[in-house]
Amino acid sequence: MLTSFDTRVQNIKCSGCVNTIEKNIGAMPGVQHVSVSQATGMVSITGVGLNPKELKEKLAALGYPPEEENNLFKKLKTSIQCAFKQ
């Protein structure tokens, strides 16, 4: 059964951030579509057998944690990533 998962994340600063999320989350098992809004920080994922906990953990590992889980290290990580992509 097709399900969806939506979450607002922090640290999306550029189109490279959007591409990183789409590529890495899109490669996870069961994920069929990923949509990321740079303006709002909203990540929408659809697929089969989605595990919200695993999705949040992967987003956080990439440097884009849910709003309530952000910290200085994760902010710096994404800032550094953006600097190298430009």
C-alpha cells in the first residue's frame, strides 16, 4: 500500500541541499518519490512500507534533522556542504 510521510527539516540552504535529500532518501528501500521545498523546509516522501523513524534518522544523518532535533553541529555540517557545492 502506498503511504506518505511529511516532515519539516532544518538547514536546507540551497538547491544542492535539495538534491542531496532527493538523491539519498530516494535511494532508500520502498521510496518512490521525494519532494523537497527549499523555501519551507518541507520534505514529502511517498512509497511502500515507509518507516518514519528510519526516514528521520537518514535525514538527520545527512544534516537535515526535523526542526525539533536541530543542533549546532548539524547546522555547521550543512553550511560546509553548501560551501563545497558552490
